[in-house]
Amino acid sequence: MKIFHDKLKISAQDSTTKRRKRRDGIQHNDIQLIPEDIIMDILSRLPIHSLFQCTLVSKAWRDMIVHNPIFATMQHNRALENQNNTLLMFSHVNSPEVNLYLVEREAAGLRKLRVMDAKLTDHTCFNDRPEILGSCNGLLCISFYRGHRVYISNPITGECKKLPSKERSCDALVIGIGFDSARKEYKVVRRVFIHEKPFSQKIEIHTLGTSSWRQVVNFPWSDRRGSLNDFSDVLVNGSLHWCSRHQKPLHITSLDMSDEQFGVVPTPELTSRGDIHLMAWKGFLTMTQQLWVDNSMHVWVMKEYNVKESWTKQINVTMPTWLFGGVNYWPFDDDTLVDDIRAFDHPRLGADSRTFCGLGVMAHTASLVSLKKYRGRGKVGRMKFLPIQ
């Protein structure tokens, strides 16, 4: 009787297993019946955090999301078309690591923000904090050890690539990273200060995937007053723009990423100077002006590129004295500033805490762009983006 009961139990288990397999098989087959291009089209519309949840559905989905360069391009183009820009917030504390906060809207029109955390550190560089120098198509330009080590990294995939080192007899300021849409190349621009007499400087470009820096010979200006930590840069209209935040007279320099020609972009008529910062807002070249006299923040937008008369004062706000100057502000999707840190739904950013001073803000479109295509002779490594405890 016991033997019969055991056989019956085993038979029941087998039947249950078969039903489960048939059920799972039907679900799996249902997914397989959907053409891959349709699945890619649907998934490419999802935000990054939802995409990574989809990698758990099946190995095929994971391979498509994580390893398919066509899907990565599709996802990134969707994000740009829908203006699904996220904000990258990072701390300015004297520490060998920097906290990164990836901020995005939960839904259109909502002010509640979602925060994704990571700690960026480089264990080979002790007692030196990393600096975020620029963002382009989901790639970050990150500097360690006062510019002696510069990396390009995708914080979503964790991939990173170290750029060629600078000469010891000079200081180098990485101005930013841009994308040459004609050649499909990423280019990093730096300004090199040579201390040997007579004092000189030059602009150099590194094309990601090559092994060296090359000088741009037609740099027409020589500015000895520009300091290594005094520049603001932004990529707009296919050109990298930068200016010295305190230089007088104020001028904006542009460098076309395709033909590598320099230009000068006209500035708005400012009655007072203040502290200047460049940014991109909805595809427009934008300038923020902080005035210490009345703790005010003015946001100027160039509605028609390279036309001086098109500069328009878009936003004018007065900031709290304790907060003014401690945070870089950024216009978000509508005509508002990310100026109230209390809007961030995050335990580390409490409503009454004043530890926000020292936060930097940068527009960043999270993507799955892989560096393996641009590795050249060098290797693509991994950079640790650790969860904040």
C-alpha cells in the first residue's frame, strides 16, 4: 500500500511539473511569437530603471537590453526625442569618493522625483576626490587626481575607459566631452597650460578609441587669466561651448565637434556680472547668472542660436541666503528651477537639512551606450558605482 501511495505521489508530482512546464512553455512561446523589432520598440520607450527590471524576464531580453548596440541606440534616441533628460546630482565634499544621484520625473507634470544612488570611488587614487567634468549621450567624463587620470564611463553599465595621461610639465583642464554626429565619434576637449617660459597654452582633442591627444592649431585666443577651476561648459547645437565664469569681458567660446573650428557666441546684455554658468535647456544655449548683491538667480535663454538679440531672461528668482551659491541650479522640464532641494523624495535630502550645499547639478540622459566600440588599443574596464548605504 505504501509503495502504491508513493507511486501515486510521484505521478501527481510529475503531472504538476508537466502542467507547470506546459504553462510556462505557453507563456514563453507567447513572447517568442512577438517579433523582436516590436519588442525592441516597446522596451526602448521605458525609463532606465524599468529596463533593468525587464532583464529578469528572460535571458533573451537581458542580452537584447544589455548587449545589443542597436537597442542601445534606439533607447537613447527615444530618450532624446521625448526629452526624457535626467539630472545628475553629485556632491562636492572633500572626500576620495563622490555621491551620485540620478534624478528623473516619475510622470509628466509631477514634481516628485525619483533618486537612484551610487558612490563613485577609485581605490588607486587615495585622498583625492573625483570630479564630474561633463556628460554626453549617457557617458560621463570623470577626473581623478587633479586631472592626472581622466576616464570616460557609463554609470548605468559600469564600463569605463582611461584616457591618455597628460605631460608632467603642464596642467591640463578637460573642458568637456562632445559627439561628432557626422563621424559618429566621441571627442574630449582639454585646455593645456604649459608653465615653461614663455607661458603658453593650447587646445587638444582626444577621439575616443585612439591612443593620443592632438592639438587644434587654429585656437585664436590666449587668456592667461583663466584658471584651471574657473570654467563652465556645455554641448549645444553640435558645438562645445565654454566660458570663464569670472573673466572680464565675458565671452563664450565655441568649438564645432565636426569641423573643429572655433567661434565666439554673443552674450546677453548684463547690467551686473555675478557668477556665470552655462547649460543646455530644451536644446537651447542657456546661461545662469548669480548676483550676490541681492541673492538673485537669473536664467537667460538664447532662443535663436548665435543671435545676440534672441537672448531672453526666462527665470528670475531670489534664493535663500544659506542656500545661495551652494548648489548649481538647473531648469527642468517646465519653466521651473531645481532650486528647492526639499522636493527630492530621498532620506538623505531631508526637508530641514542644510547639507545640500556643495551639490552640483548636470543634465544627463541615461543610456546603454557601450564603450567597447570605442576601446581602440586600450581595454574597457569597470568602474565601481556602489549603492549608498
